[in-house]
Amino acid sequence: MRAFIFLFLLMGTAFTGHTQTTLNSKKLDPKIEAIIPHLMEYRNHIHQNPEISYHETETAKYVVNKLKKWGYEVHTKYGGGTGVVGILNKGQKPYIGIRADMDALPVDELVDSPIKSTKRGVYEGVETGISHACGHDVHTAAALATAELVANDKDFKGSIMFIFQPAEEGGKKEGLLDSGAEQMLKDGLFEDLPKPEVLFTLHVIGGAPTGFYGLNHGLQSANSAFFEVKLTGVQGHGSSPWVTKDPVSCAAQIITLTQTVVSREANLTKGAAVITYASIHGGLRENIIPSEVVMKGTIRNLDEDNHELVLKSLKKKIEGIAAVNDIQAEVRYFNPVPALYNNPVVAENTARVLKSIKPAQQVADDIAAGTGYDDASQFHNLIPACYFLVGGADPTGKIKPGGNHTPYFYISDQAVKNSFKAFAYLVYDYLNKPYLTLP
């Protein structure tokens, strides 16, 4: 969930509608509590052994071993070698789906925590720390605990699919698509295996309080694309810029001037738009003007028309600014991900179920769509689904909330439990009374 930021300004009013569920919480809650120690074991193990996109080899093995132990039919051919799908049939209908992403980020973890990641690796030629700075360890652990709960429960009379997805953050592996969800579909996930009739997926948020659940009934996250700009000039001595063609100066102009694509061209009354330059590389010495600068960034748009406009106009402006500076510019877009929409019926029932969880939680079912993105949208386009947020800030206040994708990102143990309980309640509620009208 690259740079997914939902602050309190985005939270709507609490859902106040009908809160009854079809499940027997007095019967289910003890079963959930019995698995909590396992849940925390799964979370701690995965947190301390993070792996970046398409390199989730050990994480995938860990998931596979657990699923096989519990009697699941396991598939590993979907997702470029590190995706895992587990299916359990304990009755023909209903057929429920849970999706969890598994990849970590090239981010040093600086939170003082007993399970702090100390793993290091190399990302695009640079040594870096690796950590679960977006909470995918929690997603995976919550899904695993739900899989264990269902497998061990003689009262579960239905079918369920768990999709453990690689590369949500955008993979960089030759021959594979950037999006792990798209790669799983390309590999034939729903051509070979039947689609669930309903799908649930969640994302933890470090800046929201533990006990918070958030969602809406339609557009939840943005259209997105990554971009790379390669500027080529003529190298020379820093004391004589007039005999060079300076790509550094050109890059500075591009970063500043292209922001008018958002502020003066995109119709912001239709939805937020963002252009972010997040990586700039060029030059080695203080007194050498380099021949090349490479910049990378991301585009986000809540409106489809704005998205197409920004893609076209940004490229045009970059090439124009470069031409004025006598610099050659190459602009490349990659990892396009569509906006994520929740199915209104599934979202309404998800809010109802989350509101029923005891002790009472803060549930907002009309949060504003955010400019983060999640390639779970690839699945949402095929299956009636709901994606919801789970707050994770330290309830004691001792650890300051850290945003997703930062070194200080933190999710409380209680939020891990809340994630599992939400998945469990949603699965059993739908099991007891499916609310979708299917053909």
C-alpha cells in the first residue's frame, strides 16, 4: 500500500445502522481467543523475517507449511513463484475469499520494539534495512490465524480461499509484472480455480487509533502509476557550466514546474491528484556536472479523467522543459494500478459486522477516498469485495504514531488481534447467512 495515508481528517461518522450479526459471538469468541497465541507467533515471526516484493521465498514457505498442516489444498504457481493460495472445502456453499499481501519494504525499522527487524539487504544496488513498514506481516498473520480457525472448527460448513499475494508494493523482477495481484491473475488464478463469491481484505494504518475500523461504500483508493525520467546531457567541470548541458538544473526545473499539471490542469473538484518525485540520482562529485540524472516517482488520481490527463500532460511537460534546456528526456510509466472500489452491499454488511465486535470499536463507514493505492483492486474488479482499514497506533501513547512506509511505522499487538477478529467475524457472518444474490 504505497504511501497509504488515512488521517483522522479522512474519517467519517461512525456507522450507526443495524448492528446485529448472524453469528453466535459467545460461541465464536472462545475459538478466536484460543488461537491468539498462534496469531502473535505468526506475526512476530513474519515481522522479524521481512522480504521485499517477489523475494518472499521464506514467507511463502512458512505459509505453505501452515496451510498443508491444516489440510488445505495448496497452490504455488500463481504470483511469480512466491504467491500462495489455500483452499478448504468443508461444504459446497458459501465460498468465501480472504486476501493478504506478504511483501516488505526497503526501510530501516527504528521503532524500539522486541520484534524489531534487523534484516538488511540490497535494493536497486543500495544496501538498506528491510522491514514490514506497511504492516503486511499483520495482514498475513491475521489471514493465517483465520485459516487455522476455520480448519479446526467442526462447525464451519462451507468453502474458503486464502490468497497470499506477493509484490503489492510493486515488484522489480525480470519477466514478472510489477503488480503481484495482476501477476497472479496472469498466471491463471481464476482461470484454473473458481472465484470466491465474496472477498474480504484489510490494511492496517499506523496513524489511526487501535480500535478503529474504516471503509466506505464505493471508491476507496486511487488510480496509480509509477514513472521514471531519464535526463541525458553533456558532462563537464562544475566551474564551467556553459560548456555542458546540465541535467541537474533541468531536473530541478522539471520537479518544480510540472506541479502545475495538478494545480492548473487537473479538475480537482472531481478528486485529488498527486505527482510525487521520490527518487533522484545523478553525479558523483561536487565539481562534476554529470551527463545523466534519473528521477522516479508516482502519480495518484481519484478521478479517471484526471488520471489520463496527468499521464499525458506530465510527459509532455517533461519533454518540453528538457527540450528548452537542450537535454534529452525519456519518460517511462510502469506499474499501473486501477482505483479500488468496494461493492456497496459487501461494504454495508462489513460495517454492520465490524460494529458488532465487542468490546465496541470505532467504525467509520464513510471515510473519504485516499490517494494511497492497493492492487487488491485487481481482485475487486472481478469479485464483490470489501477492503477496510484497521487502526494500529500504540494505545498507551508511549510509541508515537508512525506513518506507513516510514522507519517509525508501528502496529500494536491489540490491532493485530483486531485484524484477526474482523476477518473471523466477517467469514462466519457470511457463512451463516450469505447476503449476496448470485446468478
